[in-house]
Amino acid sequence: MADTQHLKDLVTQVRRDIVRQVHAVSSGHPGGSLGCTEFLVTLYNEVMDHDPSFNMDGVNEDLFFLSNGHISPVFYSVLARSGYFPVEELSTFRKLNTRLQGHPTTHEGLPGVRIASGSLGQGMSVAIGAAAVKKLNGDTKTVFTLHGDGELQEGQIWEAAMYAAANDVDNLISTIDVNGQQIDGSTDQVLALGDLRDKFEAFGWKVVTVTKGNDVDAVLAGIKEALTLTGKKQPICILLHTEMGNGIDFMMGSHAWHGIAPNDEQLAEALRQNPETLGDY
């Protein structure tokens, strides 16, 4: 197995970035951000072929579209620590005139952001367009997306899923953050999703399940497995089972931390549980 300690060190540092960003402005979405940290760290630092100098077209690069845009704290941290913009800019999160809006936007010109996301359900549709363009242009790179499981309650997701399968969009890998939580409670309480593997397979997708979605090695293995399925006339879905608030014990196991910031005492405890590894901004 490849040595992934550098990824694990980065995960810890990104967790610190997440809670510090939301604490500084007493707003933001730490729960889902923490749950997806291992995935985004692994994707950007071990999987994708991408250029931090950033060109919106992304020709001959792998592309990523964040559909559940409210988890911007983890997205911004990973982009910054992958070289897209200075890490120090994380200190401007959600402040006036910042490029780091609460939900990512394109008009601010932030490198790494290709769509405005926050209105849930739209990312897969955009990614399908980008994937189709790559195929038309003979570009062999892959398009990745990330979605919350609660987001699957949006009808547009299933329209897009149907279209992708019907049109052999086989250079698309869409990951679902299956944490079972959303802003108003558990997904089972709000609107049960049923068997997601059965649903995506019924829509014509190949499905990879990662049961340990907060384990870097398992995440890496799952993405690599998904990549072996590209180019076979079917889109690919990764069902990534995660824990909302992962890495900070008092945030885990509940929807409560979907969209609230820690106070001073809670921040100190969160940072204690995640010692500085690569330097705070």
C-alpha cells in the first residue's frame, strides 16, 4: 500500500482550517466539510491531474465540480493548500469583499472554482456538460463531482443521472457523501432515500461503495476502483459513507453541526484534537 501519511497530515491541517474559518465569522458549515475532508484531500493531492495556475476551460485536465457548495470551508482549504491561491486568504472567509463567499461563486474570480454552487442539485448537470465537451474534443481526462446525500432529494439530480446513462457519459465520476444527515435532521426523517446503490444501478450507473469514507486509504482505493470503470459506456457513482463532523468528537453523530460555528471554547477543543501539522494561516 502506498504511503499516505502526507495525506493524513494534510487532513488534520485542513480540519483546523475549517473550524478556524467558520469560528472567525460565527457562520458557515463545518459538519459536512469535516466529513468530506479525506475525500477532497485525496482527490486533489493524489488522484486528479490538475493545474493550480488555473484556466477555466481545464483542457487536458481532470475537473472537479462541488455541487453541495455549502461545504465551501473544506473546498477553500484544499484549493489553497494545493496552490490555487495563498493560504493566508482563508482568513477572509465570508467577510465583506472577499473572494471566499459562503457558497462558491465565479464572479469573484477565485482560482479553482468553475461554477457557483449553493442551490443544490445543479452540479451533476454542469459536470455532464463538461464531460461531454471533453469527449467531443478528444480530451481523455475525467470529470469528478461531489454531492450531499440530502441533495439527492432534488429532482434535477435524477434527470441528470438519467441523461448521463442514456448518453454514455463514461468519463464522469460522481461521489455522494452518504452521512445520513441534513440541515433539519437525518435523511431518513426528512425524506428517506432508500437503497442508493439500487437506485443508481437502475438508472444505468456503475456503483462503487466506500464504507470507510473517512479513511484516506479506503478513499484512495475507492477512487482508483472507480477510475478503472471509466470508458465503459456508463457513468460511475461512488457512495462514500462518512461521518458528519468527523475528527472532532463533539460534532460527530448529529445533524446539529450542519451549519453552526463553534464558540471560543469549542474551537480550542477542536484544535486540541487536531494538532497543527503543516502550519496555520
